[in-house]
Amino acid sequence: MQRTIGIILVIIGAIGTLITGMQAMQDSETFSLFGLDIGVSSANWTPLIISVVILIIGVVMMRSGKRA
């Protein structure tokens, strides 16, 4: 049961990471100064961080479910 929940969390976390990661990259802005690209981010990184945490929890649950 724990392994199944872990797999579900991995899938949800991976999809969330891809979607929120692409959105955050689109919302980020850069400009060039003296030949260097400087990033000015207006993106909200919180959903991406939450998605990665869910992904990590899913991997941990999936691995601990295999051992039991």
C-alpha cells in the first residue's frame, strides 16, 4: 500500500514539477548588461518547490515500501 501511494506521489510530483517549472521559466525575465545575462525573476517559485517536495516524499515512500 505504501509503495502504491509512493508511486502516485511520484507521478503527481513529476507532472507538477514539469508544469510549474515551465511556467516559472516563462515568467522569468533576463536582460543583458556588459555582455552578461542578468536574471530578474518575477516568477512564483513556491509551487515548484512544493512539487519537488512531493516528488521526493513519493520516492522515499516507494523505496521504503519495497523493503517492507
